[in-house]
Amino acid sequence: MSNGTFELYIGNDKQYWFRLKAGNSEIIGKSEGYSAKQSAQHGIESVRQNSQDDDNFSIFKGVNDQYYFRLKAKNGEVILSSSEGYVSEQRVKIGIDSVRRNAPDAQVKDLTGYEVENTDNEVENTDNEIGENDQDIVSPFSVKDIKVTHATVMLPTIINRLNRGEIGVPNYQRHPNLWTNNQKSRLIESILLKLPLPVFYFDASDPEKWMVIDGLQRISTIESFFVKKTLKLKELEFLTELNGKKCDDLPIGMQRTIEDTMFVAYQIEAQTPKEVRYSIFNRINTGGLSLKPQEIRQALNQKGKGVEFLIHIVEQDIFKEVVGISNKRMTGQELVLRFMAFKVLNDKNFKTMDKFLDLAMEEVDTKSPEELNVLQNKLIKVLEFSNKVLGEKHKFSRSIADEAKNKLVNLSLFDVLTVCFDEITDKGLFLKNKDFFVRKLKEMLSNESADFFVSITKGTSGKWAKDTRFREIRDLIEQTLKNGQ
């Protein structure tokens, strides 16, 4: 019997997915998305049955010169695909063999009730892509600038870099040491057995410190066992005589194995534009929980002041009071960055919201402590002002128009109201006639066919949507000031 596991979970797209894990917790393959849970469960059973027939597997070579496999049902539907690329056809066949061994008896772990990382219960789920009113944006970099190298890295090199602090963990939602000691022990056992492991991905733009893009739990396990030497092996499947042992307790033969162990790694070099590195983060992290854009921005801007600046503001009492989100997936930092982007960048820089925020993250890094303090005070005053205008607990949500609606933060409503409120020069006059503003705003939020409503719910990251909502709120503010005279 295998120690494999099928994990059934809900993705960010609200579809049901499953992945097959080997006994060492490495992901062997993953499914397509299913609209219904029962369909995904049928998919798991189909993998069990079809994985025993060699004719159902196909091997292909990707554009990155790595090998992948697909498992198809009898009707030709793809039911499982390799989660990682393999460096050779021989290696991909080992992956297929692992599916054959693990799938038939793998237990099913139902994770569909544990959407702990999902912020949809706090932030309105709108269409944040580019709308049909916008044209495609041509990438501003040359393909010749992209450099991702394929290298073989010795395990002692990884250990030495960890000892010197030369491998870093990006500041995003995934945390090191999520694996249990059993899972960690199985990885060490795989290394000692010379079994192939999935490739590592590093951002090597700073040669003095590689940042882990993919393989964080494996790196953390290597650090626990070989560097910190705190991990005690347990529940090993083959090397049972090593149960209870730590790194220094390994026999000399095993020590030689460690010295000869090699990993395959892809390294993103310094000349590769940040836009490309951003895309690579997105493409690699396509498992059960894709990285949010803000998580990737912070991962790629570790050295700058911007990361700590955004965190500091999110932790302010006024931000927690007005916005009121748990910030599990850095949505709070994105909200702050949206305001800052329109304060530090020229509007002509706007092509799409994501690209605009990418530029803003870098621009914030260039600001002095005094300039950052001014920006922080602006936002804090705006948040206080928003409570005076819209009332407490409005949360920049569409419940402003209908209190019966859920108070879910609308990202687009947040950026347009905070930025435009900050632009008001005579706030005293505005407050005198705030009832006019609130009444008209409620009408705009209730008219689902109007341009303003569309601009905060459909294609919200596009230039048309941004221009529309800012134009209409600025016009309404101007009317409000005139009505107050």
C-alpha cells in the first residue's frame, strides 16, 4: 500500500481541484478545475483506474526543454498532469511510475472546508481584469533581455548558502516550516536514497542572496536538518534504522551521499526585467493557492523601504477601524499601494492597474523617510475624513448604497474615493453639503447599467474603468462644492 494522498481543495477560481502527493508530500500531479465537488471526486476515481494502463499516459517536451506527462481517461479527457517539469525523459517516466504506485491506494484529504487563505469574505469579488474598452498593451521589454539559467546545484552549496544567510524567503503568504516532522523526514530519506526531487526556482538577480520562488518547504527542511540540526528523523519508510537520528548521527556512508547530492535549479538572472520575474512568479505558483499580485510585488521588492512602509500603515488603528480586513493575503497592502500610486506617479504611467502598482512599489522605495511620513499622514487623514462623509463602518463597500448588502471592500471604490477625497481643498465646505454627495453616490452605486457601476465591477484594472470612475467622482465632488456655496 502506498502512502500517497489526494488533496481535494477549492482554488481561487472557485473551482474544485485535486493534486496527488507522494509519501514524502511532494506533488506528483494535479488535475484540471471542476465546477462541482462530485465531479472532482469522480476525477480522483478516474485517476485511480486509468493510472494502471500505460497507454493512458503521454509524454511531451515543453518550450523550456523540460519533459511533462499527462494522464487521460478513456474518453480522452486530461485528468492529471505533472506539476513540475523533468530534466529528461527518463526522469518523467519515474514520475509516471510514482503515479502508478501512489494513485490506487492514496487516501483522499478533503480540504474544501478550509479556505483559510481566501479573502473573498472580506473583499468584493469583482472582475479585476482589463475591460473590453481597453486595447492590449505591448510588453515594454525585449525577449533578448530575459535570462533564466538551468544549473545543477550541489547540496553542500545549498547548505553553505543557508549557513551564510545567502538564501532568502520572500515576504509573501507562504511560510517556511509548514511541513510536519514526518513530511520533512521523508524528504531527507528521499535525498539519502538518491531519489530525484522536483526542480528549485531561485530569483538570483542579487548574487549575494538567492530568493526562493518555488521549493520553500524543501529548503526549510534542508535548513532544519543540515544547518540548524534540530530535525530528528521519524516514520521513515525504507531507512528505518535512521529513525530518531539527527544529521550528525548519520553514518559516514550517508555523509558521502550528502556531499555528492545534486539538485536541478532554475535561476532568474539580474538582467531579466522585473516584469518578467513578476510573470515567472505567477506561472510557477499555479497550484492550489496562486500568489496574489501584491504578494509577488513584495516578494520582488524585499530590499526596499516600501514593504515595511505598507505593513506599517496597515497596522495603524485607523486603517483597521475603517477598512476592517484581516489582511491574510496582503489585500491591505494593496489598498494602501493603490492610494500611494496615484500620489507618487503621473497618470500617464497608467496602462493597467497591476502594472501601475508595480511601478508604484518601486517608486515608493525611492522616497525618503520624510516623504513617506507625508504620504502616510495623507492617507490617515483621508480615512478619518471618509468616516465623516460616509459614516462609520462603510468599509468602501457598496453597502454605502444599501445597508442590506454585505460590507465587502471594493478595491476600485477604495482607490477612487481615497484619492479624490485627498484632492478636496475645502473639506469644511464639502462636509457642510456631504448629504448631497452621499445621496448622489448611492444613486450611482445602485444603477447597475451606468458607467460608474461598471467601472468598479467589470474590467476594473483597465484604463477605461479607471478614467471613468475618477472622472465621475471628481465631477460629483465639484457639484457638491458648488451646491454648498
